Amino acid sequence: MSVYKPIQQDQDVESVTHMQDVIIAGGGLAGLVSALELAQAGRRVTLIERKAYPFHRVCGEYVSNEVKPYLQSLGVDLRALGAASIDQFWLSAPSGRSLRTPLDLGGFGVSRYTLDYELFKLAEEAGVHFMLGKTVDDIVFTEETFIVTLNDGQTLTSRLVIGAFGKRSKLDKTLNRAFMSQPSPYIGVKYHIRTDFPTDLIALHNFPDGYCGMSAIEDAKYCLCYLTTRDNLRRFGNIPDMETAILHQNPHLKSVWENADFLYEKPEVINEVSFAPKQAIENHVLMAGDSAGLITPLCGNGMAMAIHGAKLVSSLSNLFLTGQLSRPVLEKQYQLAWSQRFARRLWVGRTVQRLFGDKWLSEAAVSVFGAFKPALTSVMRQTHGEMVPVY
């Protein structure tokens, strides 16, 4: 697989001399899908991403089927990418007590390394201008124009800006977003492994102060991704010792670490993960993906929400760019539509999260859900959402 080389600075300046229709800050799923959708509609789009594709991200790498038809309509061939079909769910408490149940809507597993790279190539073919190896330092809105300042001093202008720069960044601080004043007590850790495990099953294993998801992706590999507290890491000093002392208390996780083939020399890690509520619009910037809000990983739907949100923001942005919506109406409709589609999902995710990571609550939750599986099915339905329309 070839790696895309970032374009040179002089090429950047020449390519973005004229005002863009949309500048997208961040090239994760929300940024890439928004860029692709808008470019396919004929818009001038520039996307700014600090890394060069393909690369790994800390992510559970399970995607709800709610977005499968939409992704395919954009030109993504999931079969060719080797995505695994997943329709079973396994939940365990720290003691190892567990239950299994059908996964209501189901989903598929594919790595961010593969999926993001495919979306990048499709977006590039559609005419999206990529500025890789760069970050956005500031965004200023004045007289119906955005002025975007990059870390190398360049300034770009556009009619719209979509913020898709992740869970927590320096740009959040620059924009003075309220959630930045709240604590961010979690870390995320991800591996790719090979192991003997059903390809149609996603597992969520609890341990003290955290939970770990495992599911199949392409090439007979599995994604192993967990969330825990920064306090746990400080307590034990390093990730391997923390995993042995904390994660291995769950016998299912201990078995994974003892028997699986870990494919990374060291794990991918993200610090300062926060589940604090966020606003979908900040200083006229339309936020998408993790920049707008993050669901807890009970059913692993952060990826699906990012794709779903990108469809929403790009559709409304296109109406604005064609003169069918004024900016105030665009912002009002986006905030309302975002809340209608995701607010309850986020609330359910945050509420259910309190049951997991806590030893006694997670044991009780597994017992209750095991005795009354319709309750678990109801939770999964509320976090999976509805099929994204294709039009």
C-alpha cells in the first residue's frame, strides 16, 4: 500500500489562493465524509489534517450497519476492504461473569487505517484539496467570511468551516469551548491482534475502572481497544504493568493477553479523553464527529455517529452554499437536527457508562441484563440509531 506524501508549501499557497466554499479542520471520519460529500456536489473543499494517510487511530473499529448503505453510496466497497460482518454481542463483568445476545442492528469491523485511507482516496479523486502535515491554530469569523490560520502562518479564507478535529485539541482551547474547563480523566489504548475468536462477535469486557472492546477487522485481525482512567496509569507507572494488574483481573482479558499475537510494537494511545457534553456549533463553526460529541463505547458507535453526523452537516452546508439557507437558519437547523438525532443516544451512552468500570455495578448490570435481555436489546437499539438515508 502506497503512502500519500504531503504536498509542498508552495503548492498549498497556489491551490488555496481563492476563497474556498468549505474548509474542514481535521481528517477523521467526519471530516473525510463531509469533504467527499461536498466535493461530489461540486463544492471547493480544503481539508487540513496533521498526519499523512494512511495511519492508525485509537478507535474501537466497529461500525453500526445504520451507515452501511450510505458509505456504499459514496463509493466505499466494504467487501473489497475485507470488512468483517458482526451480529453477536458478548458482555462480561470483571469477575468473568458474562452473557451473549444477538446484536440487534448489527455492524461491521474495519480498521481506521484502511477505511480512512479509502475515504481519503475517494475524496482526492472527487477534487478535495488536502493540506497534510498541518494543523489549524485559529479560526476567526468576520463579515460572513472565515479566516483560518495554520500552524505554519498561512491564512486561508472560506464561506464555511467544519470542525472535525477530534475529542480534545489546542483548537478547542483557542475557541474557548466550555468543556475544556472540565476534567478529562480517561485514556484510550488500542492494539491489533491475531487470535482464535469468532469473527461475527463483538466483546465488551469490564475491569476495574474501565472496559475493553474486541472485534474482528480485515485481514484476519482483531481490534482490541480499551478505556481506563489516567489515575490507573499513574498508579502503575506504565501500560504493561497497568494491564497486568488491572485488566487481567477479568479472566477473559487475561486469556487474550496470554494467547493472542499482538501486532504492534507498542499500542496506540490517546490521552485526556472526556465525555463532557459539547456544542454542535462554536463561533459559527459547524462541529462534526468527536468535535460535536462523543458516545461511550457500550456498543461502539462513535464511528457510525461520525459518519451519520457528516452526512447531516454536509447536506445542510450544501443548502447554504446554494443559497437555499441563510447562515442563521443553517446554524439553527443544524443544532436542532443534531440534537434530534444524537442527544438521546449520548444521554443513554453516558448513563449506561456509569454501570461499567465500577466493579459492583458492572457485576449487577451483567446479572440484570442476563436475566432480562430485552433491556439490553433496548439499550443497544437506542445507541445504534436509525439507518442513514441515501439520496
